Amino acid sequence: MNPPLPPQKPSSGLPQPIDRLIAARWILPVVPQDTCLEDHAVAVDQGRILAVLPTREASARYAPRERVDLDHHVLIPGLVNAHAHGAMNLLRGHADDLPLLRWLRERIWPAEAEHLSESFVHTGTLLAAREMLRGGVTAVNDMYFFPEAAGRAYLEAGLRATVGMIVIDFPTRYGAGPDDYLARGLATRDRFRGEPSLRFSLAPHAPYSVADAALARVAALAEELDLPIHTHLHETRDEIAEHLALHGCRPLERLRRLGLVSSRLTAAHAVHLEETEIGLLALHGASVVHCPASNLKLASGIAPTTRLIEAGINVALGTDGAASNNRLDLLSEMRLAALLAKGASGDAQSWNAHASLRAATLAGARALGLEAQIGSIEPGKAADLTAVNLSAEELMPCHDPAAQLAYCAGREHVEAVWVGGEPRVWAGQLVAKAPAGLAAAVCMWQNRLVSSKDN
């Protein structure tokens, strides 16, 4: 095990009253890197981490209103799902076993053309938020239509979210085209000002689905309003070939010409990159979101994550949507990402257990511009925390908590989750009961989708 963190500055006098003290068998704070703390505690007050220190010292220093003892658990930062489409939980299983472009053009876009609505997005996003919380996810980077409905769902669930203001060339039930999408998205952003757990990004769908004028406006707005940019990039060879035929250059080069390649850019997938493109992303400080399960299921390929990390690129993890995954399970993405990196690189030391956790936490926070607030267990940061119980027989014996988390544990072992210090999952169950009518609404949308699919 690594040595403990340096002790926090001691206080004098009587024990300090705080909201909560969480004492754990192990803590993986992510910062310092590759650190595992034994028998330490996290002091939480007013939604933030006050201190991380040995449990015995914490017990003497603080007088918590609530004490939580996690005798068989590893405490980690809340997981950050850096690329998701929450509303597409209603499309889980609707379009399986197809490659990306056929999946979109033959199944997903037609279904959306018929069924997309505020109600669809709210119901699907609420379902997704509850699934993610049970799996230890405390923050998500979402991209879909009707961002107001998505934002309301994430607020209701108590999940921290960055909601994408979608931009796409063709009209949908949400908007008439790029200008309309941007106007609606920015109006939604204005309506949610003051919500500390909700942020917004500019979300041009992909280079193959957004024209130059709209992409250039996104670049200008990102600078003017200090907003992140979230897009799909280089997901398949087919999309790159089509882009070359239409634009005479590869997608990333077109984004560069239009001013979108910067530290604001979060590129989902980035499966097919040439060495010069890796260098370009690294030079500009862009982030990549690796979505291993979705990429495999759509037969898109395997992202060159080892090369990306070696180049100094921030690589986060995402699930993509349930329509192409079919799980919003970031713990399983951690394991798969590590195994793929080892297999593709031929290096068993590539992407170790600590690297998996970092990609699922601090790297995701950094991609969203939130690394000063979440992503690691450090004093001053929001108390977004996840506790995983390692006492199950299938997890015994535990020689290394980080390895056990990355290679053995599943979302069924998540026992407690806090967002901003507030409990969201306890004893493996969501604290908030399912809203009345959620199951019925999901069933209704299922019937509608099945009916249209059959027709």
C-alpha cells in the first residue's frame, strides 16, 4: 500500500461539528495518483470534503451529525460518465446488431422522427439517471434533443449533469435546424441559471451531420460564452470515407479549420486516428471519451487509448447510450477499457487498475472543465462519493482494492452514493423512490416503439 496522505492541519479545542464522517476500510482518492489509503475517513460538511485523514485522528477531531462506517468497502470519487444519451434508454434493444451508420439511418433516426418529444426525453433520461446512480455514477455528460426535459430529469434524480445543446443539420420534432436548435438550447441554459448541479455544453452531433456554418457558429459561441464542446468524432472508417468524399479532408481537420479544436473539445469515440491527428488533439489539449462497449457492439473498432495517453491526451470513459451499449455501467467500462488497452498494445502493464479509475473519475471531470470541483477525494471538492462493498464471496480475497474494483467488482456491489454530500444510494438501493407513473410511462413508450417497428 502507498503511504497515507500528509495529515491535515490539526484544529484546537473541542471536536469540530460537521455534517458527516465517512470512515472506510480503503479509500482510492485518485489524487495523489496510484494511492490507496487504509483505515481513513472523509470529513464532509456543507456538501464539500473538509479533510481526508486516518480514521482514529478523524474520530478525535470531528463531531459528526452522522457517522458512516464502511468496514468492508472501498470509497472512491463518484464516477463520471463522460459521454451518454440518457433519453435513449427508451431505445434499449430497439436496434441491435447493426453497424453505426445503418443503425442511425435505418432504425434510430426514423424512431426519433416519429416519437421524439419532451415526454420521451424526460422519461428516458430519468430512467437513465436512476440506472447510473445505482452504478456509482454521480456526474454525466449528456447529449440529446429537448435539453430542458433532460435537465429537469437530472435535477429530479439528483445527478450532476452537463447537458448538451444539440446541433444537427436536419429538422426534428425538437427544432427546425441549426439556428433553431442553438436558440432553444441557449434559452434553456438561461432558464437553468443558478442550478449548481446543472451545466451546459454546445453539442454539434458530428462532423458528418453538421454543416460548416453551424460548426463555425458553435466555435464562436464556445469562445464567447466560455462553454465546452461535445461531439462525436472519427467513430467509424465509413464515416471518415464519406467525409473525405464530401469535404476533401478528414473530419478532425475540418473541425480544426473551423476553430473547434481546443481544450474545450470533448471528442467521443475517436476510434480511428492517425498519428498526426493524435498530435493535433494533444497540442490543443482536447479530451477524448473512450466508449469501449459501444464501439465493440457497433463493430466500430478499438480506440488507440495507449497511444492517446502516451501523447498526453486526457482520456475519459463513457457508456454512450443504452441503444448501443445496452448498459449504463461505468464499472464494466473500466474493466473493458483496461483489457482492450492491454490486448491492443501487447503490453500487460498498459492501462492499469488505477488508470481505469482515473479515466472514470478525474479524467471525465477534466473533460467537462470540472476538475477543480469533482473527480477526486480532496479537501475543498464536492463530496461526490461512491462506496463499493468488497466483502462478497466473488470478490474474495482482496489483495489490492484498486485491482478488485477495476477487474472484479460490478455495479451490483455499489452500496452507497453521495452527490454533493447528499445520499442518493444507500444499502444498494436508490434513496428516492421511483416517481409515480415512471414504469407505466416506460411501458407506454415501449408499446409505441414496438408498434412502429412492426409497421
